[in-house]
Amino acid sequence: MLKGLLQKANGKGYTTGLVTTDDVVSGIARFYDVPLKGERAGPADVENVLKTSANLVLGGGWGYFAQKSKPKSLRNDELDMLVEARSAGWKTLMTPEDLFALPAGAKALGLFSDKGLKYALDTDPMKAPTFFELVDSAMTHLGSGSFLVIHNHLIAKACKEKDPAALVEEVRELDAVIAHVMETAKVKPDTLAVVVSSPAANNPVFSSGADRDESLYTIKSLPLSLSSGSKKAAEIGVNQWIEEHYVNFRVTPDQQGGVGTDPAKIMDLFVSVFGGMTNVSWEKSSGGSVVVRGAGTGWDDLKSATDAASLESKLAALTP
């Protein structure tokens, strides 16, 4: 339903941008509807990606661009697609310093990892910008009449990998992003920002800021089973996270102890910390919904979309 959303927005006259925790090739293919040459994004798709109408794209995936001889390159040739990107008018960003020095209005391609971005829990801010910093830079960089999609796929990845500590931190980071988007929209309403989190590739559920209830991000039917995988690793991860963050997230010292590897206890703790979460199942997932939030001019119209046809219609009615 959201496939090609930014391409359609660009056709309506918006300046468009994308921030993704995925590799940029996959992100552009998804939201600009650029055809892939295989089932998954890869180095062969870079040439088409560089032709996209985006003004700003930030994420991972420099391994698809760098020639084979470079460490962590994912290419099978010696083509330097970073040079090709610059020739096509993109300013390439590889470090936090590059991002923070980005001049306003430049057509920018940020590549901050070889594939997708690392979990927030594992990000070294001295080596790579955080997801929050990417979003902040994008919202600062894009001018009036802009449409920005902010996409976090790491929540789905953390669920798939049964990593509760990473999941908690991703939700925490995403909550900060949503709050920032909503606050920015108050002073810069002509930037329409849409936040997409993908627990599964099913139908989006559009949500307004009003139902956020001053609490954390609401996610439905996440597959959080600990039935397989390392229970010991899960125990260490959860307890480490609790020790570091329980003050900020209302976990008491009594809650901090005794979690162990019991899925029910971990579940109870998780729900008590993230009071806004609903319908969380440790044992199975119904497929889930892609929860979409947004802010800015046009969001009130866009959020009432219920299917692909109504989304198309409402997007067509928007103007920058």
C-alpha cells in the first residue's frame, strides 16, 4: 500500500526525502517504486537507484556502491558507484561530520554502513550518526513543500532475531523520533513527515498524534517468541538494558531483579515499561500491521486512508 509513496508525492510537486534504517537501495525501491533486478536489492540496482527523483536519502548500503577491492564491499567488480553518484549530482555522506556539514538544499545520499544500519544499542555515535540524528538532519535540510518518509525496519529485525534488548532500544529511539517529528511540525508545518515502522509487511494502520497518549509507540502483534534462540543471551540482554535504563522507564529495583528467562515475566516487564504497547504476543504473530504516524500539512487528510485506493486519492488531493 505504501510502495511508491514518495514517487507519487514527487509527481505532485513535493521535494521528497527518505530516512531508513535499511540499505538505501531497498528503501528507494520500496518508497520510490524503483524496479529491482532480482528478488532482493543488491549492487546491480545501484544504477537505477541513482536516477531516482529523491532530494535526500539517508541510510545504509555503501557496500553496494564501493568497488570490490574496498573492505566490506558487496560488489563483484571494480566500479566505484560513489563516483557515479557524485557525477549524477549527489553529495555523498559517509561520516557524522559529513552529515552535520550538509549544506541546505544539496541533493544528498548518506551511506553510513555496508548494509542496513546497526541497532541503536550497538551504534557508535563517533563512527556513525544515530537514527535520531539522521531524522533531525533530514527535517532541517528539507525546505518548504517537502514530503519525508522515516522508515525503521530494525524493530522487525529485532523480533525476528529474538533480541529483546535491541527491540526495547529501537522502540525507545523510535519514540524519540516520533516526538521530534511532532514537535518540528508545530514550527515547520510545511514539512509533511511520515514515520513507518515495519513489524511485518502487511496493511498499514494510520495513527494520529492525538492517540499517542503521551506514552511510547504503539505496536501491534509483534512476534517476540523466545522459544528458540539463546535464552541466556536474552537474559543478559534484558537485564543489562534494565540496569542501564530502568530509571528513565519506570522500572523499579524490584522489577529489575528476578526477570530471568521466563517469557511471561519478561513480557510483564516489557508491558509495564512500555505502557502504550498493545496486543503483544511472545509466542506468535498474526502478521501485524505497519503502524504509520505523521505530522505536518496534509497529514490529517492522509491519515484517514484505509486502503491503497483511498491513499492514492488522498495523496492526489494534496499539494505542497
